[in-house]
Amino acid sequence: MNPTSQTRIEVDEQSSDLDAARDLLATAYAGNEWRADATAMPFAFRFAAVGDTAMSLRTIRFDGHLQGVMTPSEDFVVQWTTRGTATIGSGDDQLLMETGRPQLWPQQGAAFSYRNYEQKIVQVNRAALEEVAGERGTAPGQLVLDHTVRPDERALRVWRSSVQLISHTVLDRKASPLLQAEMGRLGALALLELYPVVSASLPDELLLPRNAHVRRAVEYVHEHAHLPITSTDLARVASLSLRALQISFQRAFELSPNAYIRQVRLDRVRDALLQGDPATTSIAEVAKQWGFAHAGRFSATYQQRHGEYPRDTLRRRA
């Protein structure tokens, strides 16, 4: 991410006109079918944004009733209310906002209804998030986050402390472009801790609500395959006993949790070899990067998984 290529954003708009406030927000968020109505509270409105095109922090105050439909967005938007009531979605998919608790907006868009609210927003550009996610093994164009996940307390602590640090920096007009860019990266990392990347390779069965526990474990593997994770870690993430986790993985994949972790890492090795230069890429180094230290054993395991030896995969680029 080039720190000099990002355009600074700085907005502070206030209004006592209900329709003008609605139109301003609808324009800022490509809204559809937005309607604003007065409530018993005297109307007041403020919209402020600061940051750059990679990441911005925003605040909204709207003393009235605002509802409509958010269209699909290329940005990832995490927001939380500090007062008021808010719902996202409709029917069985409706989410009731909890004051102070962050919620990722659905990437596909959603209906919403907000009343007499104040809202904080962190908005991260897709390209900026894909760059950081790519370092963790997510292929370009495959970044999807699961907005239905309820982040655990550890992820929330990381998120809140990161946002606090980011806020202090982006509000400082004297902060260097390099420091601003680092804050964008920090925001992306905290967001990826808050909401897991959805793997494009998940079986349809795993997407059913009854399999939410094992799906969390699977998504955790895809997100953290570069770290020394264990079956015990997955059981904790899935809120399952170790035995229940093993049964769930066997039913879904006919594999143990550890074998599934190894399989994902073998897939990451293959991705790296397909992208590598045969003249400069060391198969041994790539294998070690993904936790395979024994060259002979790794080569045989790789061949069993992918139907060819690592050297054959690398030669595809020749």
C-alpha cells in the first residue's frame, strides 16, 4: 500500500433540515429508498469523517427516524451505536444492534431502521483489506467476511484498542503519510480478527445454521493457517468439546481437525508455488513457511493431496 497514494478525507456537516440530512447520507452511502421522519426529539444532525481513501473513521448523529436500503458496497463497514435504536436486515435475518457492540454491514446490502441515534463507523476499502488478507493466504477476489458472526471478547478488545490508537493518529494533522498508512493496516488487521474470512471451498452443508459451530472452526483455520494453531484452539473457537469437534470434522470432511489444518496448509503451499518464479523460488523454504520441515515426508504428502510433486507444480510457471 503506497502511503502517498491515498487521498485524505475530512468532512464535517451539520444541518437542522431533515430532508437535507437524509439526502446527504443517502449520497454518501449510495442509499436506496431512504426515508426520514421526525420524532418527539428536536431534529439535529451531524456527519463527520476523517482519514483517507484506504480507511476512514466516521460519526453520525441523527435525531429522527431514518430507514431505507443500503446497496452492495465495495468497502467493509463496521459500525456501532452509542445511543438510540437500530436494526439491520429484515425477517429472520434481522439483527438488533447492541449499544457499543460493533457490527459488520452485510456486503450484499441490507434494509435498516435507525431512530434517534449516534453512530461510530470504521470504513475500510476493499483493496486495502485484500492486501492484508492476501498476506494471510486469501486469494485475490475471494475476500468475503461473515457478518453474522458474534465476535468474542478477545477480538473485541483488540478491535477497541486498535480503533482508539487509529483515532488519535488520523485526527492528528501532523501525522506523516507513512504513519497514516500504518493505521490503515492496523485497522485492516483488527477487522480480520473481528470477522473471519469465509472460505469459498466450504461445503454447502456447513453453511446451514445447525453447523455454525464447526463452520467457525473451519473459517478460523483458513484465517490462521499461518499460525501454530491446534485442535484445542479450534474447539475453543467453536465452543465445542475436543471430542465433539473431532466428530464434527469427521462427519463434514472425513478428516480429523489436525488433518484438515494440514490440508489447508498444503493448499497454501500450492498457491505459493503456482505464483512463484521457478528460477528463484525454494520449495523447501515455502514448505517451511507453512510448517513442513521434513522435505521427503512433505513431498509425499503434497503428492497425495495434489496428485503431483511440488517441483511439478513449480515448473508450471516455467
